[in-house]
Amino acid sequence: METRKTKLGVDHPDTLRSMVNIASTYRSQGRWETAEELGLQVMETLKIKLGVNHPDTLASMAHLASTYSDQGRWDAAEELELQVIEMSKTKMGPDHPDTLTSMANLASTYSNQGRWKEAEELQATELEICSRVLGQEHPHTLTSMANLALIWKENGRDVDALKLMKQCVEVRARILGANHPYTLSSSTTLFGWETE
């Protein structure tokens, strides 16, 4: 990264991509302050260089929101995620995969805050759009399905959650294979629910 800063400049796209990757590594290592500092630097540079509505800027905002979520800083994460959703809808449209991912991220933040009604409404909307736009067997749709089942389970809708997770496991096994990590994760969750 330092070499790119020197050779290409701090605001060169390749330098900024390197900074995003390093911030992600810091986040994975639990080095929140360093990840946040780098993420803020990238986001502010991209806002100036490319504009606030540019897809790369929106992606940097989403990465920073994830850093906040990883720290349990739900209000800060929510604030950024709401901005990303609105700008993504405007720039790329309400059905764009990046917009859908932003919706799922905000639904997750609501879940982490115990705001089940808001989480359920947003996740159900995201699932409906994924099913319609990407198809019912698309991996993103299946993730959305699993996420909604988890929200329902936390919200006491055990029968609905169990039914939806069964459907998710069946489709994931058929599409991704029985030994795919996502299939195994959903299968483990389903098994746990069935044996409660």
C-alpha cells in the first residue's frame, strides 16, 4: 500500500483498493480502530474524488458500516447503511444486487438491535425482490431466505422459521451441493431447531 501511495498517489483507484483490502484484513483481525481509520480515509477520499453516489464510494461506506457493526456500534452502522440504501436506490435502482445487499445489511443491524419488526419487514422485502429479480434458486436469494428464517426464529415464529429453513436447506443442497459451507451452515441451524 505504501508503495502505491508513493508511486501512484494516495487518491489513485489502485491505492484506494489496496487500502480497502487492508482495512478488511484489519477488521477480520479485530483491529477495529485501525480498520475504521483506514475506512474513513478511503470513504472521504472517494467522496471527493468520485462523488458521494459513485458505486465505489457506496461500497466504502458499506465496508465502514460493517466495521461499526463488528464493534456493536449499531447506531453508526445504521446511519451509514440507510445512506447507502437510499443512494444505491437512486444511483443503481431498487432491484440492483448492491442495493439488495445494503438492505440485508440494515436488516441484520436491526436484528442485532432487537428491532425484530423492522428487521422482518426489510428482510421480507429484500427476499421478495431477490426472488423476483435473481430467481428463487440464486445464492443471494437463498441467503436472504436463511436470514429471514433466523429473524422469524428470534421473533418467536418457530413454525414459519422451520418451514423456511427447510426449504432453504433443500434448495441449497440441490443447487450448491450437500457439502457446500452455506448448505452445511443452514443444515446445522435446521438440525438445532428440530432437536429443541
